[in-house]
Amino acid sequence: YDDPSCRLRALEAGATDFVISPVEHVEFRSRVRNLLALRQHQVNSRSEVQALARDIEALERSRNDLVRESREALAQLIDTVPAMISATDPDGLLIFVNARQAASAAAVPGDLVGHGTARIMDDERAARSLAADAQIFATGQPIPGYEEEATDVHGVVRTLFTTKAPLRDSDDRLVGVLTTSIDITDRKRAEEQLLFLARHDAMTGLPNRSLLGERLRDLCARGR
């Protein structure tokens, strides 16, 4: 229907796109191409999320086994995990660092042990990390995972998903905090691309009606 209120109700009900009758075939083909591209990005993003979930699940299983082993065995095993892993003691000093974490700081694990976390991350991120460690030492409980940005040795900003959990010895005493960071930069880029495609025309890159509707609703809400 060529009726603005009908189209608005359709968008609010969840419609991603539509055409007005009678159908213009050139416009129809363009919209179909856009929807197919959007669907492909959704499939790719879902696959990446599932792969990440499997990595995290495998990482959790590995971590539960690793914390019961000696530091030397732990260091050898965690080098096989596709994540940056480190542990700090109550003084904020590194107890161990896996090879991937050391490589991100252009160093080797042995050279980092005994130093502060500022050796493997920038000062601002190190301060946040130590504050989170202090919370775990105070409560003895892990904290929810969170996303953060980090700049690697090449100056590239990466997005990391970081988890922190208490590290206990064989007598169940809290001796440190285990920090695990997984690089999710590619997944975040895919999500941003998916969001862009949902709000812009795939061929021209111009904002579409969906984005216009969002902007108008925001303006109306602010006006009220």
C-alpha cells in the first residue's frame, strides 16, 4: 500500500524491506540482492560466533584442568590454547604468561614473569586489569567476561573478550588471578558490517528507510 502509516507499521513489526505494488522489477532485483547479501553476512557472523563459543568452551575445560597442575605443566599446556593467557599474584606481578600473550608484547614468557602487567599491556588497560584482580582477591569469585580494546605491537587496535577467574593451588588457597583474552576483532567487524547493511543500500552505501525511521523515532522521542 502506498500509505506511510502502513509502511511504518510494517517496519515497527520487524519488516526489513518491502516493495510497493505494482512492483518495479529493477527495484525488486536490487532489493533481493541486498537481502541475500545481508543473509550471507548473518550466516558468516553466526558461524564465527559458534566457533568462538566452541573455543571458549574448550578454553574453560582446559583451564579447569590447568589450575590443578604445577606452574611448569600449566605453562606448557596453555601455549596450545588459541588465547592470550596470563596470571598475576596478589602483588600484581606476573606468575606466568603463555607464548601467545608474550608474542603480543614482542617478548618471551620467561622475560615477563616477575614483572608487572604494564609489560604486556598499556597503562590504562593495566590499571583496569589490576582493579579487576583486586576484586577477585577480595571476593574469591570470577567476574563476568567483558570486551576491551588493545593495541598490539604493530599499532593495530584489536578487540578482545577477556575473562578473569581465581587461580588456586592444590590446597584450594587463592594464589593468583588467571586472565584469558580472545581476539574477537574479526567477529566485531562482521557485526558492524551486518549492521551497516541493515541500515544502508548495498550498492550506493546511502542510508535506507530503516535508518531514517530510527533517526526520526529518536528525534520524536527527544522532542517529546
